[in-house]
Amino acid sequence: MRNRLVAGNWKMNGSLESVRALTRGILEGLDQVGDAGVAVCPPAIFIPEVAALTSGSALAVGGQNVCDQDSGAFTGEIAGSMLKEFGCRYAIVGHSERRNLYGETDDLVARRFVAARRNGLTPILCVGELLEEREAGDTEKVVARQLDAVLAVTGIEGFRDAVVAYEPVWAIGTGKTATPEQAQEVHAFIRNKLSEVDSTIADALTIQYGGSVKASNAEELFSMPDIDGGLIGGASLQADEFLAICRAAG
Ligand code: 13P
């Protein structure tokens, strides 16, 4: 069976006090989560605090992005080695907010993916289409282009033990979740596409769904054959709600 992973992307939310309370709240309920892996991706400045609180627990920590370079004059960026030094296991790359609000290109995302791997982090590669792209029937074309940019740099080996998150942009923070069937269709497309290159790597790949996942819809999404957990935004900011989503994946 494939590894399942539920990861909370806290985006740019929280204060030192609220982040401590949220982390402690998640830790308290973690033993009721089944086999699914659980991770949180705090704003970078809170990573040391969260890493200290979660040290020795099953709750993993991830960065919300990682620099494509390893050190030097890259103001505002964080190197993979720095995330690693503070206990991170994962690094999200290519989140649609990075792509669409901050202009990150497929090529840059691919380089960030490589940097995560180079530094011993598991990349969580986000892919997904805009509403107008879905309406134009271009969903698969867009997702294929985003995957191809990474494949071109890493080959299929880059996807061994990596995580892909399918996040349709129209479903992020809108309360408008993709139906389980809509999500499954794209997840199967992703797995089949990679399977054409290497079916062992594709079969083992954890593919998360992200976009308005809540406790009330998590179970039906996670019951689909190619949906292996979720990348959770808003609903990951409340410990009880997030834990209920984690249990749905367990
Ligand atoms: P929401 O769960 O708030 O829709 O956000 C999803 C997301 O972007 C996770 O990375």
C-alpha cells in the first residue's frame, strides 16, 4: 500500500502564541490518527519553534518553499540545508500562490524541487490548473506541462519517494472543493503519465489532493483509489478539524 500523507500548509498565518497552541493541539490527538503520515508547514520564522515542540514525535515539519540555490546572495530565500538543520522533512514547491502571485515559473519550480532533493528534503510538488484552464478543457495539458518541467531536470528518479499535490487553483480557499470524481480523474492522469516512464515509481507515488478539504469532505476524497491524502490550507489552522482530516486518511 502507498504511503498516505496529510500536510497542513499554514501559509502566512499565526503568531508565536497561536502556533504553539496549534502545534500542541495537533500533538495531543496524533495517537488517534492511523497509518497516515502527518506534517505541518509553518511560516518559516516559526519552524524552529514548531520543530522544537514536535521533536521526537510523529508530527513532521516542512517548509513552504525552498531556494533553488544552496547559499549566497539570494535575499529573502531559505536554503534547503537551513530547513534541514531545523528539522524539516518536507518542502513544498510550486504552490499556486507562488506561481500565480509571485511569478514562479515551471523552470524555477523544477530547480527548487531539485534543491529540496539535493538537501535531503522530500519535495511536495504542487500542480493544478486555473479555472479558465479547466473551462477551456486544458487541465491535463497544464498538469502535464508542470510535471514535464520537473521530469526534464530530474528524470523519473526525481519522483521516487516524492510527493505530488494536485491542487486545482479554483478550489483553493474558495470553499469549492473538486468532487471526488474530478480529483480522481486528474490523480489517475498524473499516475498514468508517470507510469509510462516507470510504473514502480508511479505506483508508489503519494499524490495528495488540496483545495478546500475539510473534515466533512475528506473521507470521500480519500476513498478514491489515486488520492493518497491531502494538502490542507484553512482547515489545518484548527487542531480538531485538522486531526479529523488526518483520521479520515488513516
Ligand atoms: P485551502 O485548504 O485553504 O483551500 O488551501 C489549500 C492549499 O492551498 C494547500 O496548500
